[in-house]
Amino acid sequence: MTTLSPKFQLYQLAAERKSAEVTDWSARISWVIGLAVLVAFVYWLMRQGWKWRGSLQSGLSDLATRPDGFADGEKLLTLTGRYHASTTAGQWLDRIVAHGLGTRSRVELTLTEQGLDVVRPGAADFFVPAADLREARTDKALAGKVLPEGGLLVITWALGDRLIDSGFRSDHSAEHPAWVEAVNHLTSSTEGTAR
């Protein structure tokens, strides 16, 4: 058994080492372009799905407009916060996108004896007449948005022959119970006068 001299061992070790491989830029650029195309394709598919859902819901009745003299009426409650979405009543994942109801936005709600006025900066405003209001409740989920228990104010209303749940989150979630009570009181008094 022969032992190699330390000098020879270093020489052999230096001869075995290779320099670092040069980066293949064409392969990297190809991967980046491929990934960008894939992301753009997925975004396009999502947009097509949104449009398709809107065309399926095109049979929904038109939204009511704010009546004349609405601003002169006594305001029962006001709220500022976020509008999350509207869904088919009882189906928390069946988002409604027709008439701009699927667009999340800031919101200013005003409840009067005439109904609920929903003002959404940057999105379509709408009005729900008091006769179309059905109920209000607090919930934790709507249209894929999940919040702590009671973190969402859900108001059920009728649009033509279809019941819709609309979800709102106040800037101060302690306001939600007062809204539930006021809307439910308004709907019970509206049903009583309709009989």
C-alpha cells in the first residue's frame, strides 16, 4: 500500500475540480415566458367564467332605483363598511354577478321606512324597497368570504321572483345586531300592512 504525498494529493484534487457551469439564459427566459403565458391563460379562463355566469343570470329582474324624496325621509340606521357579494338565498357559494352585484366594494347603507339604499363608490348602486326586504341575520360566510362568527351582516331580499342574500361588513361590527333588529322589525311591519 503506497501513500501519496500531500503535494500529489492536492494536485489530484485540483485536477478533479470543475468550474461552475455557465447559466443557460435561453432556458431560463423560456421558462419565464412559459410561466407568464400560463398565468395569462388562467386569468383569461377566470374572466370567461365570470362572463358566462353573468350571461346565465341575465334573466334577473332589473334593480330598483332610489325613489324621489328618499333623502328627505327619516333615516332609521346608516352604516359604512364593505359590500362583499350577493348570492342566491341559502346558497352561500352561488354568487350573483348580474347587474354588478358580484363586485366587492366600499358601501354606505341607509335604512328608512321606504327601504334600503346601497351606495357603492366605484360600483353600481342599488335600492331595495321595504316590501322586498325579507330578513336580516349575522353570519360568518358568503360567496367564499369567511369571517369570524357574526362578522357579516346578511340581508335577504327579493329581486323579482328570486330571493337574494347580500353580505355587508360594517367598519364597526358591533352595529350588526342593531341592523338585524331594525330590518326584521321593518319587514314584520311591512308584512302586517300588506295583509
